[in-house]
Amino acid sequence: MKLKRLLGVAARQGVLAIIDQSVVSGSRFVLTVIVGRLAGADELGIYAFGFSLVALGLIVQDSVLTTPYTMLSQGDAPEDRKTFAGSVLVHAVTFAGVAALTCATAGVVLLIRGDESWGAALLAVAVAGPWVLLQGCARSVAYAHLLVRSALALDVGLAIVQLSAVAVIAQVRGLSGVSTLASLGIAGAVSSLAWLIAKRSLFTIDRGDLRSRWTSNWAYGKWMLGSQPVRALRSTVAMTALAGVGGVVAAGGYAAASTVVVAANPLVLGTGAVLAPKAARAFAGGGRGELGRVVTKVTTLMAGVFALYTIVIVVAGERFISTVFDDPSFDHDAVVIILLAIALGVRSIRIGWNNGLKAMSAQHWNFWAGVIELAVILATMIPLAIRYGIIGVAYAEVIASSVGSLVRWAAFRRTIRLPDPAAA
């Protein structure tokens, strides 16, 4: 009976996490469309530039602050966990302040040089960015405590406030890239401050704990931070290869086919957000044996889900692309779309192994797996693109994704067999 209840709770948390990720992805998509339609391509470019800087800040914060908290705090006593969360909050505010000062300085320099558009964008990021980072910190802490309903409320609040602010700005003075960034800051401030006030019992600030926590966070998070440029470089190789071999039309066609990946993002990201704290909690409470059982269940689930997803893509993927884009330039062999769906499925299966390695503080294997995957992409994609065009690029994605997943599987299998720290 207890097991049945726990499985029911896990299922509800998973569904809520997928809904939450859909809200995040959907609101960003809607906002991009609104800015593009109402303000034009130039203002959309300014907004996209500013948002890319904010996204970079979120990546750094997640790597060295919130993910270490999620994975390392699960076995702490309640009071220790509160001081850990307090240190994360202080470090996040400090990081946001440094980032804001950097962007403001760069913005002033650009304004002095006469580049008003980009200078204004950087100043807008300096004002809005810290609030978005604070909201991201709050969201991650909520997931670390498996407060998925709370995280959903936080993200829904962010979306409602931002879209409302954009609507008001558009009516009063007209929408621009800078004013859209300002609306992002307003939404981040309202949602994050409301959540932090409501959940203030999760945090205790202990000045004596700040330095030691930063040291342990950096020791854990440096490997994750190092993985980010590897991942970014990997994602640009396909477009570079296609643009060089087939021109911008081929690159655009590949981007259109890749929407099969974007469509599944809420499922992949939502599952990962819930699995990370569950894997860490399983390891802290039951050692490698319990962690292995959790990871096996997740891997089996993801394999089944993406087997069904691939069948759907086989049946309807090509029609979906032609309907959405309604342009003969985007027509391809259905094989390309199917291959990209398979590559996504292969990457999704490794979510369990990825988070299992993080739970065992063996995240360096994820870094090296990413490096190996990048090496395979570099070795295979350009030759295959030259010979087979867009289909060759899709084959390279499947090969590299498979190699990266196999490395993570082997590393997880090797690490899970080591003695538990408590037993040692």
C-alpha cells in the first residue's frame, strides 16, 4: 500500500513537472512571437540578445549553485539544509549583483561610443537580469525539495505577470526589445519575491557557513560548468556543417526538422527536473542499491515513452513539418525526421544515468562523455554531410548520441558497483 501511494505521488509530480516545463517553454515562445509581430525583427534581435545573456547567467547559476544544492543537500539534517539553502540564496544574490554591474558597465561604454540600441539592451539586462536569476534560484530550490506544485505556481505567476506587462507596455508606449526585457524583470521580481516570502522557512542565513559552502559547490559544479561550452559547441556543429555544404536553405530545413526535438522538450526537461532530487534522495537514503532501482525504473519508462514517440513521428512527423511551415523549402525525406526522433530518444534514455552520476558525485563522467560525443560529431558530421547532405547530418546525430549514452551507461555501471560510503 505504501509503495502504491509513493508511485502515485511520483506520477503526479512527473505530470506537474511536464506541465510546468510546458508553461515555461510555451510562454517564451508566445513572447517571441509577440515581439516579432508587434516590434519587428530588429527589436526581436535586441530582445533575443538580452535574453541570451540572462540564459547564460542561469546556466552558470545552475551549474555552480542550485544543482550542487539539489544533489548534495538531500542527506542533510533539516537545520543544515536550511543553512545550505541560505548560502545558495546569498551566493545567488551576489552573483546577480556582479553580473548586473558587468552588464551596466558594458552598456555605458556602448552608449558613450554611440551604440544606443545595444547599450540600452545591456542596461536593461543589468536591471532585469538579477530578478530573473533570483526567480531561477527559487524555482530550483522548489524542485530540490520536490515542491513541484510550488514551482508550477512560480512559473505560472512569472508568465502571467510578464505577458500582462507586455500587453500594457504595448498599449501605452509601443513594444520594443528593451521594454520586453524590462517586463521580464518585473515578472521575475514579483514572482520570486512572493515565493521567497511564502517559503522563507526553507532558508537560514549563517555567515560562517558561506565560504565552506561555496568551496564545496565549486568543487561539485565546476564539471557541470565545463560541460556547457562543450554542449553549446556540439549544437552549432550541425548548422555549420550544413551551411558550409548545402547553404542556408539546408540549414533552415534541418532547423525545421529539429522541431520534433523541441516538441518533446517539456517531457525531457520536466522529467529531469523531478529526477535529479529523487536520485539524490535515493542515494542519500538507501545508497547505491536504491539509486540503481530508481534509475532503472526511469530508464525503462523513458525507453517506452520514446518508443511510442518515435512511432508517432514515423506516422505524422513529415506531415507536421509541412503543415507548420507550409513552404516547399522545408520538405525533406521523412527519414531525416525519424532519425532526429531516434537521436532524441537515445539522449532521453540517459537521463537516469546522467542524474545517477550526479547523485554519486561522479558528474565528471558526464563532462567526459560530452567531450567524447563532441569528438564523434566532429569526426562524422562533416564527412557524412558532404556525402549525404541533410540525411548524413541526421545519421551523425544518431551515432554521436548513441556513443555519448553508452559512455554514460558504462560510467554509471562502473560507479554504482563501488562500495557505499556509509558501508566503507
